[in-house]
Amino acid sequence: MTRSDDIGDRHDRSALAPVFAEDPVVGRDLAEVDWAATPLGPPAQWPQSLQTAVSILLSSRFSMWLAWGPELTFFCNDAYRRNTLGRKYPWALGRPAAEVWAEIWAEIKPRLDTVLATGHATWDEALRLFVERSGYPEESYHTFSYSPLRDERGAVAGMLCVVSEETDRVIGERRMATLRDLGSDPSVAREEQEVLAFACAQLGRNQRDLPFTLTYVFEDGHARLACATGIAAGHPAAPARVSPADDPVVWPAAAAKRGKSVVVELAAFTGLPRDRRPAAEPWSCRCNGRVASRTGSWWRASTGTARSTTATAGSSNWSRATSRPASRAPATSAPSSAAPRSWPSSTGPRRRSSPTSAMSSARRSR
């Protein structure tokens, strides 16, 4: 920090009421709230316990928010503003907590009631909450504790929340687990249908990121629905056959077959699995045509002309894989090293393919 910056920071602090002076940025926004219109009254009349709690809140670099008084009036610090509050800032300052977090109030109110009634802190690890901080419902995960705040008489007058958001970690680990399972060795899958069944079983295990998937096999100039997860057979979004020559009424089969990526709007379909997304919210999926044969010392690319191509469509993507029936060679354990494997000359190399899928979150029109 330069000398001029330091002077400016001290000037900003001195211009604020002492209770807000710990953070010139958030403190300035707090000073602009009409506190006289809230149950707390003007800051000059606040009890020392509340002033101390607000000072601690603003001076911390860890994400925190607190609620105080009969309406649980909302305060937060700069870290919470940046990491969690989003577009609700600075509107949320000085408002009842039930109004700030109306969309998750059913989940957090019992925890707040416990703190206020018993004086005992709560603890939640990676709690799933659908917050609306960017103008739309958003899946998020938070590890946090609600702790009691006491007034001069020792009574519980408020609550302090210390929180660490773990949305990126939880969703990232979940998607990587799906990719790992899709890329694992389906040692019992020797025929094309067994490979398809294995891939669909893995995709169906992650309906939070893939509310539905459709797997099509290209054969005889058409795409045939081979399997589906999360969606009933006969649904308008799951036709039994799609022709690349036809207009893309449902899915752009021609583009997928060429390996192209296309975003398909889903607003025209009703009854699709949406997790907890609101019915009025526009949403779409990205259809990615991807070659998914896995090559290496263990998984060998199919040689010759591919008999079929598999396309997987879901809430987030399509994938494409070439495959042909595996040889009848006995199953053998995968090698532990990355070195090329020596195959017995009597059986020759085994040829297998495994559909894999590139994960991405469901794209919504915003």
C-alpha cells in the first residue's frame, strides 16, 4: 500500500461511524442503511455487545454474516459479499434474514431456532442449498456453523455464521467420479450391448449433473435409441429413431455424427427431469459429438470399419464412440503399469471400446 492509499484508507475510516470503521467498503454501505427504520434503531443507540459483534464481523477476512434482534437483521462482511451474497448485495444489508434468504429459509430456519432457543452452536458440512444470488436458482454447498451472540444480560440476542462455500469442490468431485466410472474397465462387457448397458448404468448414477441421458446408436443411416436414464420410454424428447437426414426436430443427429457441438433449447419439452430447477426457468443442453474410443496399452482402438456409432445426449452433452464386437478372448486383468502390454500370440490383441462422456453442468438461458 502506498502512502497516499494509506492516507485515503484512514480518511475513509474516520468518516464512518466507529461501529463501521473496520471495513471502509462494507462499512460505507452499512452506514447508508436507514437503521432508524429497523428494529435495531440508529447505530449510536446500539448496545455494546452488538457494536462489538459488528466490529469483529467487519474485521475478519473469513466469510461471515450475523443476524441480530427480533427480526434477525442481516449484516455481512466483505468476504461473504464476494463469495456468497452475489447480487443480493448491498440490498440485503439491514433486512430481515428471512427476507434475504427466503429461498432457503425452510432449510436454515430450524438451525437458527436451535441456536436462539438453546444457545448451542450448529454444524453442517457441505450442506446442499439452492440459493438465488445471481438471478436464478443455483445449486451450492456450504460448510458452516451458527453460533449464539449474547447481549449485556447474557441472553441470546443474535447469531453469527462462519461459512466456507464448497460448491466447486463438491460438484467437481462428483463429475470427476462419473468420468472415472465411465472410463473404468468394464471387464465383463464383450458385446456392444454390454458396453452400452455399462455406460448407461454409470450415467444413471449421477442424476444431479445428468438429470436424463439418451444413448443413440447410428446404424443403417439412422440413430436408434439404445438406452436411456432419468426419462421414460416414449417421451417426446426420447424418440426411438432419429434420422440425420431429417430436420433436427428433437436432436441434431447429423451434427453429432460429424462430431459437432450444438446447444439445444429444451423449453418446448414438458415433463423433463429438472432436479430442483423451477419449471418457468428456460434451460438447454449442449450436445457434443465426440469420438470416445479409448486407446492405449489396455484399451485398443477398433480397427477396420466401425459397425456403429453411439451418441449420448443428456442434460449437458452428447458423446460419440466407435465400437465393434469384442473378440472372444478370455478376460485378463488390466496391467498395472503404463507400459505397452505384450499379448499372447495365440489370441492376438483384444479389441474393446468404451463410451465415455465429457461432463459439464446443465446450461440454462440466463
